[in-house]
Amino acid sequence: MQDARAPKPMLSAEQAILQMLSEVAPLTQCVSMPLTDALDKVLAQPVLSNINVPGYDNAAMDGYALRASDVKPGQPLTVAGLALAGHAYTEPVPAGSCVRITTGAVMPLGLDTVVMQEQVKLTQTDLQQQILCQLVPVSGEHVRRAGEDIASGAEVFAAGHKLRPADIGLLASIGIANVKVLRQLEVAIFSSGDELVPPGQSLPEGHIYDSNRYVIAAMLKRLGVQVIDLGLLPDDPQAIEQAFLQGMAKADVLITSAGVSVGEADYTRQILYKLGQINFWQVAIKPGKPFAFGKLNNCWFFGLPGNPVAAVVTLDQLVQPVLRKLSGENVVGEVKLLSAECEVPLKKQPGRMDYQRGWYWQGESGLKVKTLGAQSSGMLSSIANANCYIVLPRDSGSLPAGEIVSILPFSNLLR
């Protein structure tokens, strides 16, 4: 990794992400855990099904199981019996007969079609029931075939898949009780600054509450990583160095905010140069120009800007894909932006990609969007009250109301 002391041109967000992704490798250590604990964990190996799903041909509707070839206009079929879910009808079904069947019940041997109960006329005599189909069915209609959803031996999920709630249910449906997953990524964080005060304490004049550590920890928990909180530190080089050493010893990743901008108190920068290999970047995005990435022995480092919104945007847009790769997750490809008509004018200077905070909704003629007041990088309310970014390209200037712009709905890190 190159030394960052020589001036470098600003990287685009895309260049920064690609460079970081090219340097990191996923975790390899895995553990076996019960399915009930596996939500949001990343599979360490592919999962194959040992059974067919469904395990047998079954009815997709309540109705009557029959042979489609037996249905003739005006000719009734005799009801031979009843098939219920969990209680199969196992007797032979003569030609010209059918079986009353409920959703999920095993198809009786030799029958190939289910006619919905709404599409038959039922008649009852003292000796038997008969149905008259109101239409001629298509063979195989309303029947779920064995293995139609998942065939025995098929790969259900690939290694690197992050398990979602529906995935847990799907694994349970094929009888999986335990899965092998990669261990959780461990991420250490701390805040530093003599002006910072923990929430819950009185606020002296000239001080602010420490918010960055809280929002960063919350976003990391949404990513499914293990957060190691090293606390709130003063602007003291020994305390900061000790926190770096703790993070390097305990965690896979260390994330800080502030201290990596040109002109700021350089304790953090000095310690980074002393302890590790760092490539300081000026990323061409707004908010979030000051950003650092490097390695401290076996611990990766991300230095976020100090302004709260800039810290959130860089963690969301730059750091998130790298942490997902480190966690072993299959990183999704290029983000797909949506187009929306902006109902307010937008202010912007060319030179950096701008992630303005906005609110989008479905209008009568398509998606609409607007910004939510001031776009200062120190105002967390601009993120808390938003549901998307309005993404303006580097070379774009200010835009009048009514322009079509690109929007990026918030991921679950911010929703």
C-alpha cells in the first residue's frame, strides 16, 4: 500500500470502492449453529437439499382430483372418497370417478388434475355424490409436482449467501436444523475529541454530544457485525494510540471518525503512520471528502469524516461493500439508481458527486423527490427525515425544479 504523504488526485467513489475491494479478503473461519440463531449470518458452504420440495404430487387448490381424460361434457363423475392434507386417499380410483381433495393433500394414484370446487356442480343421492365439471380441465392443472420447488440434490443457497428471514423458513422446509456460517466480523470503534460529551450528561458551553459513535454502531449492527465499543477519548495522543492498539488486538476492523482531514489535529494521522500502512484518500463525494483506508497489522482501518452526516454517508456508500466482502458475503454488483422528477431546485458546485438527502414518493406520473431543507453535513436530521439520496454526478451544477434526477433509496442500514 502506498504512503499517503505525497499528494494524490481525488478518487471517485467507484474507484475508492474498487481499490478497497481489491485489497481485502473474506473471513474463512466458520462455526456451526442452530438455524434459529442463523439470521443475518453468512453461509460458509453451499446448502444442498436432501429431499424434493414438495415431497410428493399434491393439490394446489381445494376441489376434486380426477383424470382429465375422464371429463366429458354432460357426463358426471362419481366421488370415490376424500383426500386431506396429512391423510392420503390410498384406494384405487376407478375410471369415471374422482376424489374430493384439499390443498396440500397427496394426489391419489393415477389421478393427474384438480378441478376447483367452484368449477363443479355437486349432486347428492342416498348412495353417492357426483360432480359435473362446468368446463373441460387441462391435464395437470392445479397440481404441484414433487420437486417442483426444489429438487433433491439441488443447491438451495451458495456459499456467501446472507440468510434472510424467508431463507430461514426455506431451510427449515428441507429439514435443515444446523448450518455452517462464517464467524461474525468484529469491528472496533471509538470517538475522540475534547469537545465531545456522552449523551445523558450536562452539556457545557462550547461542547457537543457524541453522536457519531452511536450512529456508526447502529449501522454496523444492521450489517450483522460484532461491534466493540472502545469509548469516548480525549484529544490525547497516548489515549488514542492505546485505543488503536486495543482495536488492532481485538478486532478485524477499526473505524474512527475525524482526524484525517488536512489541517485537523493530526494525532490520529501520526498514530496511523506509526502503527500501520495507510493510504489517505480524498474521495470526490459530498459529503465525505476526507476518508482514509489502510491496514494495522491484521486489522483493516477506515477513517471517516468528523461531520455526522459525512460519517454516515461514507460508512453507507464506501465502507459497507468492503465490510460485506470481509464478512464473506457475496457483494452485489453495481447499484441501480432510480429516476425521479425533483420538485425543488438543487444547489451544487461541479467537482464532486453529491449525495443530497431527499424524500421520494410515487406520484401520478411517476416517482417524485425533494430535498429536506438544509444539506449541511453536520445536520443528522437531514438523514433521519429522509428515505433516499439524490445522487448528482461530479460534473453537475445546480438544477432547476422539474429536472429528472437519479435517486438511491436508503438500504436497511438507514431505514
